[in-house]
Amino acid sequence: MSLSSIINNIPKAELHLHIEGSLTPELMWRLAKKHSVTLPYASVKEIEAAYNFEDLQSFLDLYYAGAGVLRDEEDFFTLMWEYLSRCHKENIVHTEIMFDPQTHTERDIGFDVFMPGFLRAMDKAKQEYGISSYLIMSFLRHLPESAAFETLSEAEPYYKHITAVGLDSSELGHPPSKFERVFKKAKSLGFKIVAHAGEEGPASYIWEAIELLDVDRIDHGVRCQEDKALMALLRERQIPLTVCPLSNLKLCVIDDMKQHNIVELLNEGLLVTVNSDDPTYFGGFLNDNFVALQESLDIDEDTIRTLAANSFKSSFLPEDVKRSFVEKVFNDRENF
């Protein structure tokens, strides 16, 4: 079986996916027409052309503008359903999906609008495709901690549907320490904790996420190599890193995929995974990220299987379910 076939057919989990970042140009255009929203683009092709950014902030500006077309429950259902349908095509059997409530509540669109849409699509994907999915509620770090506390309170009617709480948006100038108190509260409520750290921000942000936020996973984390003591800690505690290769390339964390350090981190004994982040903005869904790594770093079948197995090991699935998927990844070589 070719490596591309293995990538396409092997079961995988995706752990770093922003649902608003899966909005396709076609869906953006369609919803803008539906709601009579005027976009600064004259066609789908112009939207596609706009997906060339210089840095994280220029991406975020477009990202938040695109989210403005999401207005009613059916829009959020469609957004989630299109992503989960893509998961089915790519043999993603489990996904842990980040969403940004503040992107919507700041537009006076509440939890009672987007949560029912998301949950309806997730239930449909479970029934029709057998895909399990969890939600990760992310705080926008460019906003004050008081706004994160407010969002945590507003989410209370939906706590049972939310597995983890995370931290995303502009990393530079907004260290994890800014949100220490709200994450302590989230932890006390029983949520798993994740945080973006060490993509644009320095390795010290990863330390803060571990020591001050008590994270269960680090999102990105590729700059951990700048600190040998941090590398040792990540290896010893097996704190997962949800790495997003095409995102790193698009946002100029690296200049060429051949420079990516994911294999180095794997060889150092770190628990690294492959994810797509904001796939429609960054040029590829999960399998595209695997293919990009395979073509640029010449990774072999064993590495592909290890990365796929790591996605389950790093997930918030029950331990017995994790073990079952890991066994399938390594043992069922005749089928994938």
C-alpha cells in the first residue's frame, strides 16, 4: 500500500481544529448572500485570493471578518456538518473541535444560537458516520481576562457538552499568565485545559501554560526546542503537542516545510500530533498536512503510524477507547 493510501485510510483523531477556521470561501459567499452581508470581495475567487497573509494578525483580521457571515443556528449547523463530513472522507474517526464564543457573542449572537447548531451536526455525524467529537471552548487572548470569566459564566447551560477550555488568538503580548485565574476556575469546574503556546510566542509561554494554567495539552509548541529543560519536561511528562505544519508554513513560523521540526521532536521522545488548525485558511485539511510532511521530510510508514497513534494517545477519549484505536493503527496493516 502506498504512503498516500495509508494516510488516506488510516484512522486518525484531530485535536487542533478551529471550527470557524474551516469556513470555506464557498460557504462564506453563500451565507453572505443569505444574510445580505456585504463582503469586500466580488466573488469566491477573490475570497480565495485574500487567503494570502503576512502573519498571524493579518490572518486573524480575515478570520474574524469571515466569521461575520455566521448568523443563525442553521449557519453553525452547516459549518460543523461540512467539517465533520470532511472528517468522514479523511477517516478522522474522532475530533476535538475548538470554537470561539467571543467571536459570536461580541456580535450579539449567543450560546443559544451557535451551540444547538454545533450539537445537532455532531449528533448527526455520530449517527451517520460513527464519528465521535468533543468541544473545546477557547478564550480570545487579545481580550481581557474579565471577558473570559464572562464567557465561562455564559457557557454554564452547556457545560455538559464542553470537554475542555482553551486559549487562542494573538499570541505575542498576551502570555498565558494573563489568564491564570480564569483557567484555575475552569479547572475547578472539571474541564480539561489546553492553550496555544510556542508558535509565535517564545518557549517561556509554554512554561507558563504548564506551570500557571496546568494544561493537559499544548497547542502548537514547536518553539519548545529553544529550551532544553522544557524539552526534558515535555518528554518526561508526555504532555502532548498539537502541531499544525501547514499553519506553521502559512504563518511564516518556518520558511519551507523541509525546515519543520516535527520529526526531530518525535525522535526526541515528545508526544507530537498532526493537525490542520484553520484548514481552509492555511491550505489544507488533516490529510493534506500528512502529505506535506511526507513529501518534504520523507517520513516513512512507521512515522505516519506513530503520528496517527499519538493523535489517539493525546486525545481526551476514555483510556480503553484510546488503546483500541492505537492497536488498530499498528496492527491492522492489511486494511490501512
